[in-house]
Amino acid sequence: MLALTDGRSALDRNHLIHAMNPASRRSLLDMARDAAANAYCKYSGFAVGAAVRSVGGRVFVGCNVENASYGLTSCAERNAIFAMIAAGEREIAEIVVYTPTDQPTAPCGACRQVIWEFGRDAVVVMACDGAPEREQSIRELLPDAFGADNLSPGEPEPARPR
Ligand SMILES: [Zn+2]
């Protein structure tokens, strides 16, 4: 294994860099755009991609998946967030949403609610092919939100089986 001048191996160095500098905004945007290329959107033709960075520094992507039974369609944002949950992470630091439009597009109401569930301090970045990215907090996008506090104040989430 290649030793670096400071004595750490290249593998250690890469791990350290990854830990200190999680996916940059630009790479998140690229991942969201790549995910949009896989969107299953034969009915709307509106291909959306999302990339979520968890507080733990991991990145999860999603695209919209439509269905002939339209109501079953699931948005890119929620699909990315659910992948994060399946991987054992629970908190969103940042979510980048890419739409193939001239202006940035904000997440739908359902996705705002799900972002709120898993990231009260989440930053939402809206990217497109035209105007520069727009950035807003989920608090701005979903003011006066309904959440867990409205149901059982102060009750912690049940422990997950390991
Ligand atoms: Zn949505």
C-alpha cells in the first residue's frame, strides 16, 4: 500500500478526506442529475432526480417512479429519503433536487412533509438546467409544519432491532 509523507496510507487518507469533506454540493448536483436520467416518467415526461446527504455524511439518490395507476407515483425526493432510511440513517443534512427546467422547482407538498420528518434543519437545494440553484431551509418551505410533536410530544423513536 502506498505510504504518504505523513505516514498514513492512501486508504486512510481517502477515508479521512471523505469524513471531513462529505460530498460537495457540486457532486450532489451531479448525482441528482444522473438519477434523473433513470427516472421512470413515461406518463409525465418530467424526469426528476434527488440526492440526499445524511448528517452521517452518506449520500442516497432517487428518481421519480410513475405508474399506470397514477396515484402510485413516487417522487425522486421521497425515494432518495427512503433509501437513506433503509440504510439506517435518520437525519437529512441536505437534499438536492434536480429538474430539467429553466427555473428551479421546489419539492411537492408531500415531499416537504417527508423532508421535515427526517430533517428539521435540512437544506433544500433546487437545481435545473437554466437559472442558478436556489437554496431554502425546510422551515421556509414548510412553515407551521405538522410533525411528530403534534402526536406524542417528547416521546423518543422506538429502538430499532440490530
Ligand atoms: Zn414530491
